[in-house]
Amino acid sequence: MSALDKIAANHELYSCNVETLGPCTIKSPVHHHEFIREGERIFVSEAQAYMQEMEKKLGHLPTFERAGPLEKIFHDPSWTRVGIVTAGGLCPGLNNVIKGLVEILSFDYGVKNIFGIRFGYAGLNPDFGYQPLMLDADVVDTIHELGGTILGSSRGQQPTDIIVDTLVRMNINVLFCIGGDGSLRCAREVAEECIKRNLKISVVGIPKTIDNDLQFVGRSFGFETAVAEAASVIRNAHVEAKGTAGGIGLVKLMGRDSGFIAAYASIANPVVNFCLVPEMAFTLDGPKGLLAALENRFSAGKTHAVIVVAEGAGQDLILGEPERRDASGNILKKDIGEFLKRKISEYFKEHGRISSVKYFDPSYTIRSVPARGTDAIRCYMLARNAVHAAMAGRTNCVVGNLGESYALVPIKLATIERQTISLKSDLWRSVMDATGQEFYVGGEDRRTKIPTYMAP
């Protein structure tokens, strides 16, 4: 069931409206800026057919509140105390977001008390004893040049009541949570607990998922940088593959449940011959399996091959390993890269064919680099709009990038289910065209025929 169908089937449980702490009555200190109108909204999607389908299923056109500065705000900047937390795995752009939050709070609103919460949500649990880092414009001046996060991060949720108790004890009335699916779910629980206690605390998320798998928020920050870095690794794998007889360059990229990085990187550097993603079933053995397809490629006169595989692909092929989970409760994926390396090497050895598999796993390298280009700009703009939303008393929401606009999306909608690649989409068709992988399935030249895919 798609996110659209899930919302339509349970429309009483889901709303496009963001929660607010109360009316905005304080004149905004933001200068030299064109304010947005209170209640201004934008369509969930620019695609007309999609919107018509949404209207038919929901009975109305869904819209999100436009993000941006309002002429009147809820929180008094003089009394505002802010917490910033980065949670989950590292991602390019975390420091850019922190810098943006601090500078907009300081320069636009004059907020003086900004606490950097150390090591994720653990920093809001006094049992760990992590002291917050006081942030100002000088502290964050050049952090955008660094990868990672100056605050540190951690996986795993802390007790919601303890987190809220800490916010109350520190007199924090604005909390920014920079994180992915699990981290935002925690932020939602914190926001709901604050509302339950009638606490006027804004909890606003900045969606951080290098896999680009959150709903209704557009492209996540860090994704473009990850694709650029991955494309560079693919280039190296291609060089290695061409440098030896029967060379095979195998690159494993991030993507636990969504293969966006693998797909986009394969298009960005179309020397890839096979792209394997979690959304697509594939087999190793048999006439339509990956091993036969590789052999067909070499039999057709090709001297090398490049394979890109997302970390969550082919999990059903790896048998006999127990299920493991990380501190956030996510299932730890079995190592598809090492598995494919072993199986490919064994196959060609058994068939008496010379081969050399060169395996690349750049995941931690890619996650740790600074954001670049338009990715860095997106980080700053997300931070700006998160500050405007929080100061206007919005809560339990994330900032999304929809087309050329920014919108406020309820966390419940952003985390309704993971965004995945449709195998019928133009994106996946582009991957098929860029790789040509389907032409090696079945042992014949399929370039003049309607292609099928590798799945049985």
C-alpha cells in the first residue's frame, strides 16, 4: 500500500495541518524580509494527475503550510532557550544545518541561549552525563567545512518522559531535531508529550536521511553529496575492473530499504553494468540470474563489468544468518557485498573462467564528507525555515522541500512509510537504459526486443 493509499484509507488519522502552540502575538524582529501570509499553503505535489488522484481519494486537495517568516511570532526571542540535537547515522551537511540554525536564531531573532545537545538524544538523558555545548555565531563560523557533526550523534531512543523532564529543567522552549525516520519518530513522541503536559515547547525536525526515504519532504540534504561521492568511487571501480582480465568492480552503497543512492549514482556515472536495489527481487542462479548475466556479458566480448549494489538488496539470498538490530531497532542488513564477491568468484572459478572481483565499500567515507554545492544551500534553507516555524510556535513537524518552495509537514506524514523506488518509474527506466543490464539476461542480445527484468 502506497503512502497515498494509506492516508486515504485512514484519513481520520492523518492530517496535513501542523500543530501550533497558540496564536502569534509578538512582532517579529526579522528585518528586511518579505513575510509570508498567515495560513498560506502549497500543494503537496506539482503533478496534476497525482493531485487529482489525491483529491478523489481524500475528498479535498491536500496542502501543506508554507514555511517562512511570519510578521507575528509566538515565542519571545528574549526568553527563548533553544536545544539542537543530531541523531542517527552521520550524513553530509549536518554541520551546515547546525550553522544555519544558530545564525538565523542569532542574527534574525536575537536569541542568545542556544544549547548543542551532545551525542543525540542520549544528551537529554542525565544518566549519561553529557554536558551541552553552548553555541553562537563564532562557534559555528567554519563548521560547514567539516564532515560529521560537532555535537556528536548516537542511535537509539531515550525515555520520552526523561527527555521532556530535561527540557523543562533546562527551560528549553524550542528543540530542533536533525534526524531520519527513527529520530523523527522520537521527536514526535517528545512533541506529543509536551502537548500532553501543556508545555509551550516547539519541536521542529530537519529531515536527515542519506537514503532519501522520507515521505513528502522532497530530496533530503546530504543525498546529492552522497551521489557525487559514490559516482567517484564507481569511476575507480571501473578503472580497476578494466585493469585486469575478467575484471569485476563491485561497489556496495548505502540504501537499507530504498535504493536511491545506487540508482542515481549509476545514472551519474553510467559505466555501471548492473544496479541492484532493495526494491527489486533478483536471483543468482539460473538462466535469468545475475551470475549467468555476468557470464553472458563476458561471452559477448566484454572484458569487464561494474556492479553497484545497495546494502539492503538481495537479503533473501543470504541464508543461515541470525537477525540482528541496531540501537534504534533497525534490522541490520546482512553483508550483500561480501556475499556477492564470494559467490561471483566461486562461480567463475567453477566454470574455469578467469575473473578478479575488486570490492569497494565506501559507506562510512561517503557519510563523513562535508556537503557540497546545492546540497549545502539546501541545508541552510532547511535550517532557516525550521527556525521561522519554531519561533511561530509550530511543533511536531518537519521542514520539507517541495519543488521551489519549503513547507511544514507533520512528522506523522513524513514517517508514514519509507519512500522507495517504483520499478515502473522513469527513474528506474533511466537506470535500465544507463546500465543495459537487462540485455544480458537470457543469453541473447535483447537490444531489439522489449526488455524484461532479472526477477524470476
